[in-house]
Amino acid sequence: MIKTAFITGATSGIGKATAELFAKNNIRLILCGRRTERLEKLKQELSKLTEVTTLQFDVSKREEVLSTIKSLPENFKQIDILINNAGNAHGLSTIQDGDMDDWDAMLDINVKGLLYVSKAIIPQMTARNSGFIVNIGSIAAKEVYPNGNVYCASKHAVNALNKAMRIDLNKHNIRVSAIHPGAVETEFSDIRFKGDTEKAKTVYAGYKALQAEDIADIIHFVVTRPYHVNIEDLVVYPTAQATPTILNRDS
């Protein structure tokens, strides 16, 4: 039976790489994001491999999330796999110098956005006593590092919600998993440094960072285990990284 996967933040990075790998493995796709042009381009590419539909919305807008997901075509309404991938980091300031707009953006997208999307999709999973939710966290969910304050807090919340989901949904036979990547070379740092591309490049200088395809491969592995197997919590570092702050860079 062909599975249907719902992927947030599908237009770039881990979300896009996951969509591409899922398509190659005959998983039907609901691709979600804010950038319509990118969504349509990805749909055109992946429709050659599998059935694809797209939803354009901002995960931080509650009513927009609920109404847009409700509008899914009938043949895409049964969602077997939810990949809560949308997330962001804004700024890298101390708590005393932090920008409150940045704080709002991180909490709204990383925490509330995950909740809104999950709230819209979980009921049809519980009705069937079947489904798989994968929450994309971060090593920031496991350890607080200098100037990471609110971003780390948001990912600690994702870690807690992942555990809470697994407890609450256990009686409904729904698998729940979190994957916590270390340094992944995507647009993440461009956003964190607000378009300062040169500064963003320094994050990945002098070592081999994880690639989006590495995490996509792990996500695919997790969701294709036999149904009695649930990989609940998985931390992934590049070999060069020991902690959020210790990296073995080339001298």
C-alpha cells in the first residue's frame, strides 16, 4: 500500500531532500511551505516519480494552517507520515541583547507551528489507530550553548513535545520520533544571520558538515522500519563535531 507523507518546510534543506528521497521510494507527497514558486517547481520535478500536491501556508498562522490542511483533496486526506520539519533560528545574541521579534519568530514557528500542524493531522491518525510523526529537532534540544538561549529553548520544547506525543498517542498505535541534527549545511545559517552569506559560510568552514541528504536518508530509514519498531530519539552529528561548540576544523 502506498503511503502518503506530509512535509512542512519542504522547499529547501532537509524538507526538500526528504521529499526527493520519498518520491524515489514511491511515497505520495503533500509538500508544504511559504514560497509558492519553489513549491510548484518541486511539484513539477517530483510528479514524474509519485503523486504530489502542495499547500502554501505559514505554520505560525493558526487559522491558515487549519483551513489550508482542511482543504486537501479527498485522495490526499489520509496522511500516514507527518514530518514536522519547518523551523528557524534568528540571530545569535545574548539574552540581554536579544531581539524580541526574533524570539517571537522562533517560538511561533518552532513550537506553535509544530503544534498547529500536528493538531490538524493527528485526529485522522487516531481515528485509524495508525500513523507516524517525525519531529525534526536539533542538538540545541539537548544542550544549551552560548547565545543560543531562545532557539535552544524552542528546540528543548520540541524535545519535550516529542516525548509527550509518544506518551499520549501510544494507546492509538501511533509511532513518534525525533531526529536531532548537529551542523547541517543548508540555508539555516543564512536565515540565522539574516542574509549575511559570508558570515553564514564561516559556520561550515574547515570541516565536512552534515548535508540535507544525510538527514533525509535517516528519516527514510526511521519511517520504513517494521511497524513494531519505533526509533524514538536520534542525535546525529558530523564526525568533526563533538558538541554544539566543539568542532575539529582544519587549521
